[in-house]
Amino acid sequence: MSVAFTKEESAETASETLLPDRPISPHPNLVTEAGLLALQTQLQQAREAYEAAQAIEDVNEKRRQSAVPLRDTRYLTERLRTAQLVPNPTSTETVAFGSTVTFSRTDGRVQTYRIVGEDEADPKAGSISFVAPVARSLMGKAVGDVVGAGAQEIEILSIG
């Protein structure tokens, strides 16, 4: 194998392992208790993945396998450092961070979402970020209130 090929492969590998940092949101890092625990678990998993990658003998493969866990460790460490734990709402009178809200849209759809932190939001699993437009329009509102959400209006049916 020629030295030129080895250097080229190493340069290619280096570009694969120099991943840009995950973007950090400019919004306050509000988290629920479950969200905080999830961040801690994800950080532990990233550290374990990095440690496992360090056991790989091939230098290039070690770099490849270390890149994502190393980037995730930096991100999750920062998110945990800035996390602001918000207790569960004590009232179901108005929508607040941590509330589960059921609402109907003008097109007839009825949806239920829990309003959570950015890192724990998963619309398919029934949670949206507190900075999402729908969540922002619901915050502070009560059952029966109608608010604008894009081109539609939504009516709050229940708050849990």
C-alpha cells in the first residue's frame, strides 16, 4: 500500500470524525423531571459508547466510532449544566409547562400533547416543546379558550 493512499484515507477519516457540535437552543433549558432523567441517561449512554470505541484497536475505526459519542457528550453535558427543573403544574386551571392539553382543531382533529422541554419533545409520542408555536399559543389559557394556531383555530377541551 502506498503512503499516499494511507494519507488520503486518514484525511478522509479525519473529516468523518470532526463532527460539528450539536446546536444549543437560545431558549431557557426548561426540563421536566422525566426530561432531566432522560438527559442523564443519554449522557451515561454516550460516555459508555465512547469508552467502548476507545477499546477498538484500529485507529481510524476508533476515531469513527468515537465521533458521535464525543459530540453527544459535549452537548448533553452542556444541556445538563443549564437545565432548569420545572416542577409539575399544581393546577389544571390553565395550561402551563408540564401540562397535558387536549384540544380540537377546526378541521375536526382532536389532539393531546404534553408541553415539555426541547430535548424531550417528541410529537409522535405525544409531547411538544414549550417553544413550539402551538404550545406558546396554549400557555396560560383555560378549558374552552379558543386560540389561533397558524391558519387554524384550536379549542382547549381539557388540561391535565
